[in-house]
Amino acid sequence: MRQTSTVLQVQTVVQGQVAAWVVDYARAKTAALAGRVREPILFMRVKLIQGRDHAVPRPAVVQAVVDLDGRLIRAHAAAATMREAVDLLTGRLQRRLADANEHWEARRGGRPGPGQWRHISESARRPDHFPRPVEDREIIRHTSFALPWESPDEAAFEMDSMDYDFHLFTDAGTGMDSVIYRAGPTGLRMAHTTSFPEQGPSAVPLTISQVSAPVLSTGQAAERLEALGLPFVFFVDPTAGRANVLYHRYDGHYGLITPADSPGPRS
């Protein structure tokens, strides 16, 4: 049932100089989304960040996190002005919420077929990376969590619903640590820790990398990230033997994702 009886209270967080009317505008625009989805929105937080660096062409950034009946949906957008960023964010978030509802309806009726998958392709701009000098870059965020065992379909949906450019998971079909990522405007690609030429059928149109993940230290991964100009590096830690991802943060520093669980059975 759609939410119509109560008005969603949106928590807002402001960083930088943002006019009060813009905060009210963002709150009203995002709260209105509660009446356009079937599942109840339990919580919504919107963060408005106004950058002060004149070298960044789109300094206004808006981020949103939504608890849609127990599942987190995330989106963000950047623009030259805060109002434009709010409008972009609202449109993007609405599409993600609608896609989440369609996904759940398909799962209630059974496994989605190839014609039921709708990959999200949007024009909302992402924030620009801060041009921090390489020598000043550090790993300032280390996230460690138990990798979910998922099919490529589930991993792709998780990546889209959280508005990520990549998603680290354990492939349920092969039992290997894997990453799925955006390989272009509309394409998806998946890589395993070890080359795996065969992949079971999936509703998601994707290609499979035939290159095994390199075994690297974190320092070597950072060197590879910079030398090849990549947005992230998927690699195997030589000590733990598990897949890690080192990536560029929007503030110009690095983020590192590592598994917190013990490796499961490998097929």
C-alpha cells in the first residue's frame, strides 16, 4: 500500500553554507516520494554538501539514504547549484525506488527472466573527484564486512540500489570472491579472484573477465590504481588470500574494502 496517511519526516544534514529555503525544498521534494512507492519508507536522510573549492565545477552535492521496508536505497547527485542537485537527486532516487518495487514484485512471482531485468542508466551527474596530489592521498576509510553470497542478478541489483559503481560479493554459483562493476554507460562486467570461463545464465546482461585478480599488497594496489588511471583495483591480499577493493574517494583519498568473514566452501 502506498504511504498516504502520514507525512514522511526527512532527516537533513547540512555541510557548508546552504540556504534554509533550499533545505526545506530538499525535504519537501524527497518526502513526496513516499506517496509514489508501494513499500513503506521507514526512514530517509538527505545530506546537502556545499563545497567551497572554486576548482570543482559542480560543488553542490546531495546524498540520500532511504530505508525502504528494511532495505537501504542510496543515491547522490552533483550540480552547479544546490537546487539543481536536489532536483537531480530526487529524480534519480525516484527511479531507484521504483526499480526496487519492480524487483521485489518479480521475486515474489519467481526468478526474474531476461526480459524482466531493467538496468538503471541515468544522466544524473556524480560528484567530481577532488584533485588531491598523489603524494597526499591516504586510505582514510577501511570498510570490512561479511561478503554476501549472491547471484550476479542479486549483486547487480544491490549495486544499483545502493548507487555504487562496483559491488564486492561472493558469487553463489562459483563460491569465489567476485566484483561486479559498471564497464561503460550501460554495460556490466564481473571479475572473479580466479579466471572462470563458464558462467550460469543470468537476467543481467554482463560480460565476464577472463583475467584473474592480481595478488598485491595494499601499497602495490595503490600504485596500480594511479599508474593505470583506474577508478578501483580488485585484488587478492597475499596474507588473507581474500579479495579486496581499493578505490578513489570523491575527496581525493582512498577507500579500502575487505571481507570480514571467513572464506566459505569453494566449488
